[in-house]
Amino acid sequence: MKRAAFLLIFVMILTGSKLACAYEEKPKPVLVVYDNPNLLNRDYFGLDNDFSVLLSEQLGHFNTAVETIKEKEYKKGMLENYQFIFYLSLREKDSVNSQLLQDMANTTRTVVWYGKDIAELLNVNKNIPLEFLGISKSYNLVTYKGITFDLGKDCGPNLLVEPLREGVTTYGEVSNGRHVYPLIVNWKNYWYMSGLDTSGIKYLVFSDVLHEIFGEAHNEVRKVYLRIEDVSVLRSPKRLREIADYLYSRKVPFIIVLIPAYINPNSGAGASITDYPELVEAVKYMVERGGTVALHGYTHQHYKSETGEGFEFWDAFEDRPLNVNYADYIRDRVIKGIEVCLENGLYPLAFIPPHYAMAQEGYAELKKYFSTVIGQIQTTDRWFATEAPPYEIKNTKRFNRLLPESLGYVGEGGSNDVKKILVNATKLLVVRDATTGVFFHSYMDIEYLKQIVEGLKSLGYVFGDLGREDNWVKAGNYSIKSNGGNIVYEGPLLQKEKASEVQKEERVPVLYSIIEVVFTLLAVLVAVNVVRLVYIYFKVRNRQKKSLFEEKE
């Protein structure tokens, strides 16, 4: 028995050691190289964002350490310092950097080639059993894991290749109804993505296949975060309570996207949720019903735009970054927003930039204050353009943690928008561990919300509960943390908090005094009864003795 116990302990220690090693595995070094023609004079074949930014951030879903460089910055032998090399070729002219081309052709590192000019690599490394056939925009059918999607006129370009012999693994297919070619191919350490896309089905297939490229198995659970958007002094407390009651009845956690302050666009006068106690009570009620507060900027506006409509961290009029010191500007807006929340006993656990608009410099500042950001990534400072990865990312250049949103919301389209949301959610099922978001404005018909919730449930999505996850907010002297549903706040007490705290302190001694009096009275009564019982006992005993003595007489 002792020997069996010893063996069991030994196995547990050994297994624990292996698990610890796996958990502490160092991030895989990744180099992303992209070509750099005049980006302002072309549209990336319709990919009008900076795909190198989207990809480098997306790789934060895996255990990676990513470095991004322009092709012209590449030096001989550089790729040997990395385990994976992603090459993004979106050029229309010129040739691949010859030194980079030679290194990729001869390396044993994993090379992932996305886009044009694959023929140049095939010419240098003739062992790769692929033949490049050219570019076509007529391949509108994409098949992956037995499911076929018809992209119609929005199919985009495909850079077609054909495997020349066995040993080439393919993932997905593209077809024009007559001819079929692979969407992604793999031969030894070489991978090739033939469909240019940053948000459609081809991009989602690529995102899923990244699990094979990195050799990482993730839990196949699709998660969605539901947001009740733009909660501000303009919203009806009654409607907010109604929404909370419905979601609570369906056991659906949700995020309360709070705008703490309101600016009147006509007069410039301001107000905060503190001035609207009924709204604050409604938000607290939502929290009790499973809601978690997230900060949606401070005023959700800039210049003379209206709160809830305007931008806050981007110049929407000039379509460029704000002419501000972003470090000071973001710190000021964040702290003011947090203070208004704390004044009212509310504890935000994440941040959502209004309209997802944020200058690149701003992301670096925001990362200092929030562990969790929700939404999409603005990929460039050249213009306002955002994209969303199909899953959660962590520890990237721009985010500690990003929970993406890619399903959309209900607007003037009403039920048609609901259908679009569910279509987007269906497409996203292509990704084995997709994480996404959807948002709803409280002034819309609640029936639309019910259709969204029931539709997502029927597709198998799990609703994410932000409040039960690990989050932190650190700004100035304020610190808010969450873990397993518990929220811990450390920092100075603000005015309303101090008042309530004083009331608690005044009530507590009175309560203790009452309890103390009650227990004292009980103790006296018990003591009296004990004495009485002792008296009665001895009295009865003396009578018994006297009776026995008289009998003997």
C-alpha cells in the first residue's frame, strides 16, 4: 500500500512538472515582414486597412512574441532569429527583396506567405511542389470543413496554385463552379494563403488554420459578449431595468457600456450620471442582474458633437489623430470617467473607445490603465479604419487583452440587422474558438434583443461574463480588480462613498450596542435561572435528607 501511494505521488509530481513546463513555455518568436510601396496611393486590392497591424495583433491569440518590419528593413540572416516568418506581399510592382527571398527559400524555419509573388519563391526553391497559375477574381465559392460559402461579387482576388505531387496538405478550397483550387497549402515548413481578405470567409479560414501553423490546440468554444450600448443620462431607467430583467431571466450576462458625462452640443453645458440618481439606481439594478460596467470614454464626443454620437479620441472632422498630447488627454478622460463611476458606487472593468476610434499613440496610453479593451482595432493613423480579429488576443503591442466585436448592432434596419448579425455569427463558426461581441441600444425595441439572444443560443454560442473574469483598472490612485465575480477596489473614497461609509460607521456601533444589550439580558436571565435551579436542587435535597432522617427515627 505504501509503495502504491509512493508511486502515485511520484506520478503526480512528474505530471505536475510537465504541466508547469507547458504553462511556462516561452512565447514563439515571430517575424512579420510586409512590403512597403506608397500606401497612400493604393487600396490593397480593397484591403484599405494596414493588414500588417491586424495580423501582428491577431497573432496575440497564440503564445507568440511578434516583431513587425518593412521589407526594406530586412537584413541577411535576420529570419534565423525567429521560429515563424509571415511575409505579406500586397505589392503591385517591384520584386521581393532578394536577400529576404533567398533566406526564405533556404530556411528550415516556418514560412507563411500571404499574397502575391509566390512565383518568385517557387523559382528560387524548386523543391516546393506548387505551380502558380495566376490571379483571378471569379472564384466566388469557398469550401471549408464541408461547408460551402457563396461570396458572390464580393469574392475578391485569389492567387491560384496547384499542387504538383503528393505530400502537399490543403485547407479549404476556392471554386468558380468549374475549377477547384486550394485556399491554403502546406508542404513541410512552407505555408501559402492564396485568398486576399481581412474580414470575410477566407480570412476566417486562415484564422482557424493558424492553430495548425502554430500547433496550438484551443478549446472549441464560441463565445459572445453582449453589450447594452451608450448608457448615459439620455437613456430611460425603466427601459434599462426591463432589459436587465429579460437578460436575467435568460441567464445571459452582459456589459453595461457607460458614458459617465453628457455635453449639450448647443449650449456646451455638461452633466454627469451623478445628477441623475434614478439612472444610477437603474445601472446598479443592472449590475445585480448580471451586468458589468465598462467605461465608454468620458463624454463620447469632441468639439461640438453630441454625446453618444461624436468621437472622443479621434478627429472625425479632419479624419486624423487629435491635436493633443495623448498621454495627458487619455489620462485626464480616463480618471474623470472613473471618478464619476466611483462617486456612484460603480466599478468599470474595461474600456471601449467610442466608435472604436483611437490613434496608435493612444493605444499605448490606454494599455497603462486597462487590462481589457473591447471592440475593434483601428489599424492606422492615415484614416479611420477598423478591423476585428475573430478571437481574443493578449499581450500585444496595443492591448493587454482585447475582446473583439464583429457581429454588429441593430440600427434603422431593425429585423434585417438582426438577420445580418446572425449571418455574421454563422460565418464565424468557421473559427474553432471564436470570440466576438454584439451590442444593443436600450431605445430599440426589446424584441430585437430577444431575437439576437435566442438566435445566438441556437447557434451554440456561450455568453461571456466579463465580471467573472480577471480584469484590472489602474489610474492615478484608483485600483479596481475582478476575479471570479468579486470586485476589489483600492483607493481614496470619493464624496458620495465617504458619506455612505460614514453612515455605515454610525450604524454599526448602534447595531453592536443593541446586540450587546440583548446578549447581556440573555446572560442575566440564564444566570438567574441557573441560580434558581441550584437553589431548588439543594432545597429539594435537604428536604429528602430530612425525610430520610425522620423515617429512621
